[in-house]
Amino acid sequence: MRIDAKSHIPIFQQIADQTRSAIRRGSLRAGEMLPSLRSLAVEIQVNPNTVQRAYELLEREGAVYSRKGVGVFVSDKPGVLNEANEQAALMRLSKSISHCYKAGLKAERIRAIFEQAMDDAVRQRQL
């Protein structure tokens, strides 16, 4: 797992995003235990509370579940991860739009930027 401390994306969100990605790729499978809070925190050099926040987010989304005193495990509920990914993406998009407004951009400019980003994303998927 790689964390970009300079990213505008909060560290807990980066951890959650990368964990979701590992689950989608099959690197983490249903029922598999995730690294402990402390071991992952030491590995990526962050506060254990940051890892806990990421794991709690993933648990609220249904991507993982915890067993008290044992650990955190990948959920085996089909489709939950897709819904969680959509919710997480919508939350990031909403925050990005808010940042644009706070930066003084007008709605028309934000729409133009969004449409250009969509066009770029579609082109990249076709390559």
C-alpha cells in the first residue's frame, strides 16, 4: 500500500480506496483477514487511528466486517463493494465541486471542467 502524504485525498480515504481496489482485483478475498491496525500503521507510517478510521469506513460500507478481539475481514456480500464504490465516488465528487465553488469558480466553468474530465476518462477507457 502506498500513501501520498501530499495528496488532497485524506490518508484514511487513500487506505480505504486501496483496500477496495485490492478486494476488486482479488488480492484480498472474501473471509480474508486484513492487516491489524497497528501493523498496517507501522508499515505505512501513519497513526493507528487513521487506519482505524479507514477500516470503520469500509465496515460502514459493508466491504469488511470486524470480529471483536480477532480482526477485520473482507465481506462476502456480493454487490456491496460496487455500492460502496459508488457512494465513495459521489462523496469525492461532491467535495471536489465544493472546493471549486470555494475557489471562486462559476457553475458554468465547473460544468465545463467536469465535461472535459468525463471526455478524458471515456477516451482512456477506450484505449
